[in-house]
Amino acid sequence: MKLFDEKSLRQELKIDARALNIPVGAAESFIDEILKSVQKSLQNKSIITDKDLKRLVYKELKKYHSDLAYVYKNRDTII
């Protein structure tokens, strides 16, 4: 079991955004919004799986940047 770590998730998203040439200011702006939404959703839950967390982050990312959402969703499968 792994605990939710906002700092590492933020760092992963920034790295992926940089790889996609998303402007830093824009990326930080919507990453902040995504993390706020995720934190709000996690308040209602006592336990969440990695897959559930990944699905939640993906759903929120898709609202802001579909390419970044795709990269995040397939992070461990892309070669």
C-alpha cells in the first residue's frame, strides 16, 4: 500500500508537461486545480487504491489537457 504523495504527483505531472512542451505557467496552473480537485475527492474516502487514484487524476487532467492525460494514464506502459 502506498500513501498519496501530492509533492511527487505534482513533480511527475510537471515532468510530463515539460516533455509535451506545455508552457510552465499554464502547466502549474492546471496542475494546482487538478490537485485541489483530487484532494477534495479524497476527503470523502478513507481508503483508495492506486488504480482509483490514477483514474481520478486522469479524469481531471483530461479536462485541461488531453495529451498530458494520455501520457499520465500510460506512464508505466509507454516505452
